[in-house]
Amino acid sequence: DRFTMEEMFGWRVAKEVPSCMRVLDTQDLHFLRNQRQTHVEKLLSSTATGRSDFFWKSTSVKKTAKMLDIREERLTRELASILRSDLTLLVSPFERELLKERFGIAFDRLALAPFFYSDKNILNDGNLSMRSSDFVSIGNFRHPPNADSV
């Protein structure tokens, strides 16, 4: 869960169990969320002072990729975690496309795992315990969904 957990524990997992598959569950790309928040705050600030020349509104992956500040520490740390992992779970096709187009990360290392899943047959098949054996979750449990999932 999140790149910070990978930073803290990924190397230990790789050292102790080198053959295991390391999966990073981003829940969302934190660098993207952080940069969007910064832009919105600037927009609100410029609107309050009468300046409306700054605006981040883009549904295009290419436009968003050009607007990213690649010098931001959170971005480089999160990308490093993604590159150290065998598979990264993302919540949106937009994030997957952005990582592929802007940073050259192969699609086969990026899997979509949206918050909402509509196939009730898979969610309620009654065999979940059989499919989740030998699974380890590492986290601090300060976020209720982490504790609930375990």
C-alpha cells in the first residue's frame, strides 16, 4: 500500500524471499494527486487576487504529462518504487496511460484495480479464502481499510 511502504519494506522482502512477486498497490498515484492539489491551490489563490491566468484542467494524458514537475521528490520516489516492483496496481486507465506514455513503464507491469468492481460473480464466488492463501499484507493499520482488509 503506497510507495512509502515499498520504500521501507520492499528491499527486505526482496532479500528474504527473492523469488516472490512484489506488488505495489498505489490506491492512486500520490505524485499526481499532490501536483493537482498544488495547481488547484494556485488557481484558488490567483482567483482570489483577481488573476485567473493559471489553470490546470486536462483530461488528456499528453497535456498532463507536459504539466508535471518531474523534479518533485514525491514523483521520483514513487516512480522508483514502481520500477522496483514486479507489478503495480492502479485505480484508473488514465494513470496507467500516463505511466506508459510519460515514463515508459510497460503495460504488463501495470494492472488496473479500481475501487469499484461490478462483477458480483467474482466478488461473491465463495472461494476467496482458497485464492488468498500465502498472502502477506504489510502496513501500519492507521488507515481503517488496511485493518479491515486483514
